[in-house]
Amino acid sequence: MTTNSKNDLLTDDHITPIDFESIDGFPESHSWPQFDESLNKIQTRDLKDSLIPVIDLVSPNAKTLISQACETWGVFQVVNHGVPFELVKKVESESRRLFALTTHEKCKVLRSVDGATGYGSPKLSPFFDKRMWHEGFTIMGSCVDDAKVLWPHEYQRFCDTMDAYQNQMKLLIHNLLLMILEPLDVTQEEMNWAIPAHDSQSVLQLNSYPSCPNPSRAVGLASHTDSLLLTILNQCGIDGLEIFVEGLGWRRVPSVEGAFVVNVGDLLHIFSNAKFPAVTHRAMVNQSEHRISVAYFHGPPAESRLAPSSKFQKPCFKSLLVKEYLSLKYKHFFEALSLVRA
């Protein structure tokens, strides 16, 4: 499957998901070649537990294990992370309540062509010829305006749940970045740049992958790397996430009860001077279950400067503003990292 340029005009067709309630059969618009990309040469296999570590954050060697996982894989799972189990389940329940609404109701909060929040198809859709078996809802800060449209008299529960979850994610991101960056011996100024602050960027993404009549020809979310520093994903008990491992091909990341998947994004890849790989990943679908996942993305202020840490003597990336890199990613997708190499 070839990728397109974002210079092609973005249209409503790239934003509005298919009406999963009313489709009859499997539409050609969503039918991907079975081996859809040059990356996809090897049949997907399950990851063994020993490959991608599940790290207990209260373990005395957690920092060492996280550092090793970032350097080796760019991804790991965490347990005993401090986020209340009841809240995690509430977020999943509220997400399912949202996606259970009719397509007509959900499209009342459809993301605008130049907008960032609301209901819609994946933002990477314009880069691909085929559509993805996915619908999503994006939150940045408060979601009260959209929630009032969806549930005029019952919006508070949704908002309170998402607000509480975002607060917990900020705390977890803070702790994770301390453990990831301290072994790099970064400066205090660089640490302050990375960890959550009032002007940091954060995105909460609710993902819905309805059961699919032909999952072998469908893709939930096409292969990509995340743009910001760090991502925390809850698979909500159903497998679907796959990562690409050089020399091994696509590997499924099993859903672990009570665990979050944590992965390195482009900005951390650049800041670590390519020491930490930005893992290429995708989401697949299944025929029997409606899969939900919840992703939280964290990044530094858009107006701040991005460059490899000053601790690296030979930086392999150029210095530029965070917003300049994100603009390159928005226009050039997979080529963005190569465009900022020194």
C-alpha cells in the first residue's frame, strides 16, 4: 500500500468514518492487500513474554529495565503504575458509551478539516489509498463542549472520567520520563522541557475498532510512529496492537491485565539522538469482538526548541522548533525524521 502526500487536499471523506451500523458486506474502500506495505513481509506472530518486557514500576530495578527496553525496542509494558483500576475501567466504559451512539449522533461532533478534537477517522488517513477500520474521538484538555452535544443532560460523568484519567496520565508520564531520562544524564533544563507542565502538549485518543467481517483484508490503524515524546496505551483487554521488529517482522503485543503499553515517539527519538527507536506500530481488527483502546500522547511545548540532548557530542538531528517538526510530520509522514537528520 503506497502512501500519499498530505499536500493532497484534505477532504471530509478523510474525516468521516464509514457508518459501521449500516454497511452490507465488506466495502472495497476498506480492503487492503494482505501484504500491504514493504514492511509487511513476514507473517505476524505473537510476541513472547521475554521479548517486550512487562515492568513492575515498584521494582527496585525498574529504571534499569525501562532504560534497556527504550534502547532495545522503543516499547515496554508497565504494571503497578499507580493508576486506579476502577478509573481505567470507567474510561473503557465511557468510551464504549460514546461509540455505541448512532453515527448520526457521533457526527454532531465531527472533527473539522482544520480541527484537532472531536469524532472522526484517523488523522493519518490522507496518507493512504485505503480506508481504515476505525473510528476515534480526540480530546485535548476539556471535552465538555463536545460532551454536551452528545449527552445534553448526561455529559458530566463522561467529562469527569476523562479529566481524572488525564490527570493520572500526567503523573505517570512524569514518573516514566524521570526514569527514562535520568540515565541519559540530561540537564535539569532539559528535564523540565520534557516532563508535563502547564504549556505541554497532551492528547487523549479514544479508539474504536468494530468487529470486521473480513479482518484479514482490513487494517484498524495503518503503520506509523507516534509524533510526540511518549505514548501510554491501554488495550482494554483485547489484542490488536502490533509492532514492527527489524529482521523479525510484525509482532503482536499481547494485552496484559492491568498493564499499559508505553512507547517512544519521534520527539524522544530525536532527543535521545536516535538511542531510543521510535517504534513502528499498527492496529489490527478481529471478526468477533468490538475492540476499544485508549491512548495518551505527551509532548513538550509547541514553541520550544527540539534537538538531541546537549550530552551528545555528535548530534545526528538538526535543531528546530517542536511545531516545525510536527508540521513536517503532518506534510511528509514517514519521511519527516529523515528530513531533520543532520
